[in-house]
Amino acid sequence: MAPGRSPSPSVATRNILSPQPLHPVNMLLVTYPQSQNYQQDDFHKTVARTLSQGSTPMSMDFHPLQQTLLNVGTNVGDIGSWDVSTKDRLVVRNFKVWDLSKCTIILQASLVKDPVVSVNRIIWSPDGTLFGVAYSRHIVQIYSYNGGDDIRQHLEV
């Protein structure tokens, strides 16, 4: 057996793992860049804002730098950007294929037969200049964010 190698995977696993400090069950540590650790008790327990998107939210993501900017994707394919500090909806977009001619004939026929599309995931890029929307029909749309209500089509896959 080579030096440093374990005789079996289970032994290797035991050798790799080091004891981790245990936290009480009711404590949740959350770390944010340029921030401190928060415990679960530090978060509000009451509703601070109610936003009416118009349909059921399926995915949400806060902007990584402007932490009051929230993107929401819904069960009917709509996306919206909100300033949660003011309750203003900055942007709303209904699902639409940007260039249907670039889709396969099968996808085109499928969209005509059953046009229902929902948002599976909406997520900001780490620097907050782009966000992506993954839809239930295997379509991903990338938007560029230029501040305020200025979002532009960037890429569709």
C-alpha cells in the first residue's frame, strides 16, 4: 500500500473528516460578505412587506449589492423586479420567446399546443449586472441590468 493511502474508502473518510464544533439546534449562523454573523433570532418574525406579483411566485432572488432589489419569477412565466423598501414594482415582463424562428420545430409546435410556461429559477450574477431566468420549457433568458427599471435582453438559450 502506498504511503498516505488508506486500506478502504471508509477508513479514508474517517481520516479526512475532522471534528466540527456543534452549534445548538436553535442557532442558525449566516455569513454575508462584508458583514457579521447573524443568528436566526436576529431576523424579523413579522411580515414587513407584502408585494402583489399577480400570480404565484416560484423563485426569488435579491440583488447581490442593492439588497432591496428583488427579482421574482412566477408560475405563469412573468418576471418582476421590485424595490422592497418602497414596494415599487420597477419592471414586469411576460414570458415571450425572443426569436421563435431560432427554436426547433418541435419546440415551436409544443409552445403553440400548450403555451403555459413557468419560471423554475431566477438568479442574479455575482456582480449584479446580469440575471438569468430558467423556464419550464428548457429555455433560459439572460437580461442585463442597467439600474432602476432598465433591463435589456442579453441572451436566450
